Amino acid sequence: MTKRALALVVAALVSAIGFIGTRVMPAHAVDEPRLLEERVFGTSVQGRPLVAYRYGTPGGVVVMVVGVIHGDEDAGLLVTSALRTLSAPAQVDLWIVPSMNPDGTALQQRGNANRVDLNRNFPLGWAKMGEPGYWQYAGPSRASEPETQAMVKFVREIRPTLGIWYHQDLNMISPGTGFEGRVRARYAALTGLPLVRITGGRYTGVAATWQRNVGEAAMAFVVELGPTLSAGEARVHADAVMTVARMVQRASR
């Protein structure tokens, strides 16, 4: 082999090694956000854990995100998964609850394993509605379900300034008033969801309405996702959560 041929072989090997090195390295070296706490705050009817993940700054403005309350409306799980890869804004105490209805998701039904609509079972404004099998069955009494009881206790402990609850599939956000209205409008603008007021229907024992009345100046709203959600769209929603969390934190100074 001539010196020139040998040099070409060596150069090719060096280039190949360099290429392999770049392939095994992560595409973007980003530090994972530090998990402060993983808390099992209750169990479902069938014994599945209700889990909350805590990130950010303890003692900061508390923001809670709930991915699923109706079991067959589970696209919010993609949003909560995306959120867990992002760093919370400074001075935000972020709690992520992927699901408060794991039995419903496992069974692919709206209600829990007792067929109770958990979003009609919270203690504020509860009223009897339907019987088991009715799609909005509110349960035999206010906060009758173990999932509701666990969430009530958890929220009363952490006292979120802002709560975001995911549903499907109306693809909208209901407008609000005052500062909360501006937070909702900002989230809608960031995600492309229209601001549309929900009319008609009967709403008793609603989680977000109850949560809004737990703490002083507490805010809570529902994000109605569409029938499907891609990973990219979930990331857009996760970024929007972080943006409005920062907005709430700045307003609290």
C-alpha cells in the first residue's frame, strides 16, 4: 500500500469514528428537571395509585396540572408527560398529576370503577344526578368516591394558586374574567384553542369550580383538547402551561 493510500484509509477511519461518536451522543444535551417529590396521595377504587410529581421551587406559587379526570379523555397524559421534561419557571411550585381516574382510563370509560363521573362528585354545589350507568352519574353523595376524597385532601394541603384540568374533546377554552380571564386567553392564544363559552348542560360538583374556592384568589380552568393530540401538540400545551405559570408568578410579587 502506498503512503497516499494509507493516508486515505486512516483519514476515512478517523472520519468514521467521529461520525459514530456524534451518533451515540444525545441530539441535545439538556439537563432533566429535578424531581423534588413523587407522592402517592390516594388510591382508586381498584387500588391503583394516585400520583403527584413535584418540580420547581418549594414555597413558590403553587401550580397544579391534572391530565385526566374522565377516564376515556386521556390525551392530557401526553401533556403531563411533556411537562415532566421541562424546567418549571423560577419561584413556581409545580405539581403534576397525570390522572386522578386511572381505573376509568384502564376501563376506557368516563367514570371511575363505580361508574361515577368524578367531575360531578366534588363537594361544592353537588346535587344528585342520575343512577349508575348514566353518563354523568354524580355518585350517591358528595365526594363519595375515594379518588375525589384523595384529591380534595391533596388540594386543601397544597392550595394551588392555579389549577389546569384537561378534558376532551370540545377543542376550546371557556373565557373568564379579570386576571384569570387574561390567563385563559393567553393559554388559548399560545395553543390556538378558541375561547368559547359553554352553554346549556347541568354542572354540579365540578372539580375546577370547587378548586377555585379552596384558596384565596385561587384560579382554575378547564382545557378542552380535541379528539386527538400529537406529541408536538402536547409540547405546545406544556410550553403554554409554563408560560401562564410564569405569568401567575409575576402577578403574585
